[in-house]
Amino acid sequence: MSRPVPSNTVEAAVRAHFGLTQAELGRYLGVSERQIGNIEAGRRTTTPLADARLARLGNLLPPPTGQGTAAPVFRTELPTAAPFETLPALPDFGSLPPAPLLARQRSVAAQAARLRWALHREGKRNALQSRRQWALAVLQTALLAEPAPAVERAHITRWLDVLAADVTAAAPSPATVVERALAVVRLLALDTEAAALARLLGAG
């Protein structure tokens, strides 16, 4: 199955830079979400009004496309377990049967892989949320500072208000942040246990 070719349109660049959905960009340009998809695929052109609005956003992109500033780097790194060599010394258990240690090692590895993948996906969502919060502040400052007819200024204000509500609603709750912190602690514990099991197996 072939993958879609990434779009190199200004619309796609604006959405990526500011973390906007097709629906959100469509609301600003005054076209439907489907039209944005067609435009990014090169199947449809925009209206003069949409072109003027897009030019405003395109000018906020970093060079060479626009005159704006580059976005900060948004990512959520996962901690790594302590190196094998830094683990505390284990008691001398003598000769241990390897089978139960190997079974536990496989179980720990599977749990850690599932948890790491879940945290990675959540980290990507958090990075996107951070980008959108940054973008909202940039757009509010830049778009409201530009001179525009009253009707267009009212449209920009309404769009920014809706975007602000969407960004705020998507912010993680304190309980979600605590849950992620506890999940990171569990991952570190699993990684440490895996290293300790490897040491026991190596001593056998």
C-alpha cells in the first residue's frame, strides 16, 4: 500500500509550523476542511480572500518562506535507566536456575516495551500541545497587530477565540500529568529490574 506524498504547499507548511488541524486552518481561510485537503494535494485552488489570509500566515513562517521566527524544539524525552555498571551490588545467591530468571526477564522486557511505546505516543501529543500553545501566543500577537478592515478583524478575533478554546480544552489535567510521572517511574523500575536480571543471568 503506497503512502501519501507529503504536501509542500504553503497551507501544509503553515499547519505544521503552528500545529493547526485542517479544520482550524479552513475556518481561518473561510473554506471547508475537505477543501484544505484538496488544496494540500494540489487538486484545488483557493479564493482571493483565502489567498490573502494565507499570505498573512505564510509571512509568519520562518525564512525562506516567511519572515517569522523558527519554532522552539518541542519534544518530551523519556529518561534512561542507570547504566548496567552503576547498579548496586547484588547478594551472592550462588548458582541459580536460569529458566525462571529468563521468564521474568522476558516479562519485564514486554512490560517495558508497552509502557515505553505508550509514553512515546503521549509525549508526541504533549509536544504538539506545547507547539499549539506557543503558536496561539504568536498568532494572537501578530494577527491582531496588523491593520485590517473591521470585518476582517472581527473574523480574526473570532477565529483566535475558538482556537484558544480548543488549545485550552486539550491541555492535560493535573491528574494526567501525575499519571505520566508515575508511568515514567514504573518504566525506570522495569529497566532497572531488567538490568539486574541480566547481571544475575551473567553470574550464573
